[in-house]
Amino acid sequence: MAKEFQGGAVICQSGQPLTSLYMILKGTVRAVYSGGEFFLEKGDIVGLCELSNESYMFSYIASDDVTAAPFSFKRTNGLSAMFRKQPDFAQLAITSCFKQMKSILEAYEFSKYDCDNLFHYLMDSYKEYSSFCERNRISPSSLPELEDIHPLSLEEDIPQWMVSYYENMAALLAKLLPSSPLPYGDFLNGILMKTSLDIGDIMSVCQILADYKADIAQLLMNENRLDLFDLYTSLSFRVGPQEEDSTAISAAVSRMMLTLEGVSSIDHDLYEARVREYRDTQVHHEKKTTDPQDDSPELDRYADAVAGSLNTILSYAGCDPEVTTQFRRQIEEYKKQIDKNSTDDASRRLRLSITKLFYKIYTAAFQASLKDANIPTVLKMFFLFGYVDEELAGIENASYLYSIADNYPSDPDNHIYTAYEWLRAIYEGKKEPSRNEFDTDYISYIHELKVTGKISPAQESEMASDQVRKFMFELENMFPLVNKITFGRLSTFCPVFSEHNVLKDLRKSLVTAEELTAGINEIRRIDFGAFYRETIYSDPSAGVPKEFVNVEVLPDLILMPNIGIRGVMWQEIEGKRRTTPARMMVSVFHLEELMTIMARLTGEFRWEMCKRIQGARWNDVSDRSLTSEYFEYIQFYKKNHDLTPEAKDKIKSAMQKAKNSYKEMFVRDYVIWVLFEGKGSPRLNKVARNILFSYCPFSKEIREQLKLNPLYTDIVNRYNIRMAQKLHHMDNLYQKLRNSGLPVPEEVAVQRAFLES
């Protein structure tokens, strides 16, 4: 019996079990997939593409009012039996199947062509932007992650012969079927099954193409504004209407708007908002040209105070004259460079030399500051932001840095430090040095020196308590490496504050203790156990011989002196004790979404903490843990019957982007877990969701909201049963203590509260 579907109705949903086929009797149906769609019309059969699957690969949506006749389908027999009962159906099925295959192949070829076009458009446009900058003697800003984009290269593309094969097969069967369809029932069923398998392979490639286009689209326009559109529009306003290139730059912006409008991976609302903002700002600048006025009365407020900053810093540091002279000369040379991100040998050598001298001067200035109760504001700018020169920074930026340097909003008492405060805490013995890049802490490092005969046992003992050596270990190991990593653009890194790296308004990118605290608290609100560690509590005198309890230890957050795009989870514990704070670093001026970075760092912490606890058995599934279960899930996803073909394709594509790193795959899923699933927006597949819920469960408030969703009902119920068993054990302990007339220890009370969270 035919079914009626109104326009917009979902006939079959991607991932839904394949139980029926639908022959379209009237209307048009959209077959939607990640990155595209194609259309089915009267006489076409919905579901033929998925005959070899257990579930629908596409979502089929009625474009207008649709009438369709359903046919029940069982994979065991395929369509052979139906062909025997209804011979005419064979011709309809084959015709529709090849028509759909043709549409999919066309979509694949167009998507591949689109990838190539977008790549060349991105590269050519950035090259043109750099040329505009060079002609106007402006240092071009770098485009984060541009160096990670390469021409499309498919490891497993579809074979070249496939297009011609299906064209010829369609023509051949068009001649064969009208004369005698009946004897070929099993043969035709096999053709359809084979075609369905090929469609699955094509769609796997299409998913990779869609991801590739999405990566490029992010560089063209994104919510963080670290994109090509922002580079061009900022350049347009900076050059101004009077310059020779102004018309050419405006024309390039107009062409870019037309191009971006047609890129499906760019959110339409974001595009509209950015274009509207550009046009409004354009009107404002034109008005300023005809009616000039000072919109920035504080622009030069601190101009006199920052004048001669480099001399002030070098004089304060008191370095060797040769170091001082060389650094001053190289900063002048760096200032004169039009393209400060150039990758030619001379530019690289200059940045490397400045970097080495910068840390020498930083060390000397830091040591001088230890004896100074009134550190000059310009020196604070140097320590906190890497600032060295007002012309290099731009007078407006230098003035802003001066205005905040004396009262920078950090909070060491609550684990949030500037780089200077952190180094001072090391020097004063309040914190131990971080591990070096080889994961060796200070005590292990000096022990290795003794074992290799480089120092004596007496020297080892002396160095173990030498605060100056500890400070130098931190400054020579963690500090320069993490400063470079958090900056994010490794090939163009230079530690001095430069205007060309200011890709966003400094006021909007400044990271404060308040923002970091809010980010950590938001993660704790969602993943309540994120920073808890299990430990053993024992106090026989208090009636507790041995109990496993969870203790929350919040991480130390260190703000590195740069304008960056990355966060670093440097170490999960301090020394050997598991109840010590982790160490996480972000840039003091952070260009990307801070909450996303905090979620990434927490995901890395969870993975590394589990590996620390599990040791060599971190991936041994016989010992169930977060890392072992996730490792098993990724390693054997192709054989997992709980995953749909679409989910498997996404895992394959994600693994390629994650460079086959299990940790990176988990971190990406964890970010989705916190930012989307924790807010009631399912994005993960069933298997990943079960693992995350088992080891990173949501808070009680969120669980109560989600248990009404069928996707979560079972896992929430299972979790509640496990917690009820643990709470029952805790109730028995409480009763035992009461019967003995003993008070409940605070550690036990905290554990009960944790179980009820």
C-alpha cells in the first residue's frame, strides 16, 4: 500500500536499519550525505544504494509531496525472489540503480574538482595578499595552519575504469532486459549488490573530500576570524582609499565574497554576519575620510612612556655588551623586514638568532628583577608579553600593553600564573621545575648526571636544593619549547612581540584568570570527575582500614608570553605523586576559542593520567580502562557490528587527519563530548559514546536531562546501577562508623559526595 510523505518529511534516516525499499510513484526525493546530495524521481527506488549494508547510507527527504510504494527487504535473499515474482521490477531496479550511481559518480568528480579549485584559490589568494602587503611595505600576517594544507592526495581513490564500466554496463543491460529479464534474476541481484558495494567505496572517498574542503573552508572563513577573509579586509582598511592598491584590494575582497558564498562548508549565517560587518566598517572608514576625527583618544596616551623600550630593557638586563649590541642590531633588521614570516634561509637564521638572544636577555632581566621591588612597567611588558620595541609592536599595541602590565589579571593563589610568576615560583621553591622535552624531571636529570659521572654525589645533593639551578632548568627546557608550541606557527616563530602577529583585537584575545577559571568550571560542570584522581585512604584509628577515595586536584595554568593558537598539556602530575597538579599552558593572547582549547587540554590530561595509572598495560583490554577500551575501539572499528558504514567511514577519515594517533582521536572525541554531547547535541557514534560515558560521565544534572533521550537511556541506567552499588557500600561504612560512635572522616564524606555527583 502506497505511503504519502509531505514536503520536508524524512522517508529514511541515515543509520536507520535497512528494512524496506520505496518505489517513488510521485514527487522528488533528496538523497542527502555529508558534503552533498542528489535527487530521485518518479520510477526511482529508495534504498538501492544500501543493498549490501545493514542500514541506510543516505538520509532520504521528500522535496515536495511524495507518494511511494514500500517493499520489505531481507538481505539474506536480496532481490532475487522479488525479481522472480515481478519480472518488470528488475528493469526498474537496474535502471534506477545505475541512474543513482551516475549521480554519485558525478558528485564525486565535481567534489574532487572542487577540492583542487579551492586549494589553488586559497594558495593563490594568500600569495596575492602577500604581494599587496609587500608593495605597501606592510608585514603580511601568517594564516594559522596554512602550512598544514597540501594538494589533495587520496591513498585509496576509486579506480579510473569505474566510470566507463558503469556507463557500458547500463547500456548493455538496457538492451538485454526488455527481451528476457526472468532468467537473469540472481545475476541482476548480484549486479545490484556489487553496485551497492562500489557506492559505499565512493562515499568513503566523498567523505574524505568533504573533510578536505571543510579544512580549506576553515582557512577561508571561520568563527575565530583567523582566516583569509579577515587578512584581506584588515589590509583593505589599513591601506586606505588613497593608496594605489586600494581598488585592487577591494576588488579582491568582492571576488572573495562571491567565492565564499558558494562554499557549502562555510556557515551561511557566519558569512552574512562577516560580510555585513565588512560593509558597515567600510562605510565608517569612508565617513572618516570625508570627516576625519580622532576615534582613539588614548592611542598616544602612553607613547612617551614606551619610547626607547629596547634601550630600557637592555639597560635593565645588563647583559654582555656583545649580546646587547647584536640583539639591538637584529631587532632593527627584523623591523625592516617587510615579510617577517618569510621562510628563506636568511629570515630563518635571523629569527633563530633573535630567539637565542631573547632568552639570554630574559634570564638576565629576570635575575635583576628579583632584587627590584619596583620593576619598571616596560620590563613587565617584556616578561609578560615578550615585548621589546614600540615600533615593532605598533604604538597602539604598545600603549595597550603598558596599560595592563602593572595589573595583569592573573591569580597564582588559584593556580593561574603568568610566565614571570611561574618562573618566580620555581625560583622561590614554591613549585618544582617541569619535566624537559624527554619527560625527565629535575631530580631524575641530576641523578643521570651523577650516574654518567658528570657530577659527584656531593654535587648531586647540592644541586637538588639549588633554586637558581632549578630556575635555569625550567628556563632552558620547558619555557622556550612551550613558548614556541603555544605560538603555534612553528616555522615562523620569533619570541618578540610584533604587530604582524596581532590577528585579533588584543582586548578580545587577552586571556584572564577569570576566563580560565570560568572555562575550568564549565568543564567540571559537564565532566564532573575530570580532575579527580583515585587514591587510597587509610586510618584504622578512625574506623577506616582501607578505602578508595577520589580527590580533586585542579591544574596549574601558565600563560606564555606570545600571541598564539595552541594549548599544551605539559605534564599530568608533578614528580611521582598522583595527587599533584597537572601543568597546562596557553598563550597570554589567545587567538582561538578558549573553551575549545580548555576541552582539548582536559582530554589530553584524561588520556595521559589513565596511561600513568595503567602503566605498561594502558592498551591491554583485559584490564579495562579508558585508554585500553578506546584503543580497542579504534584498532578494530572495521569489524565492529555496532558501527554503521557511515560511522566507519568517519573514523577512517578522522584517523587520517589525526595521523593515526589514538590519543589525538580520543582528544577530538572528548572535545565533542564536552562541547556538544554535554549540551544535548549528539555527535558521536554509539561505541565512542558508551566509552566516554563510562569513564567521563556527565554530572547528575545533565544525566537527568539526557536520560529522556533514547540514545542515552540505557547507558544512564547502567551508570546509575553501578553508582547505587558503590553508594550501598558507602552506606554500610557510614552505619559501621555510627555504630562504633566514630565521626565520618572528611575524606569519606567527600567520596560519598563524589559518587552522588
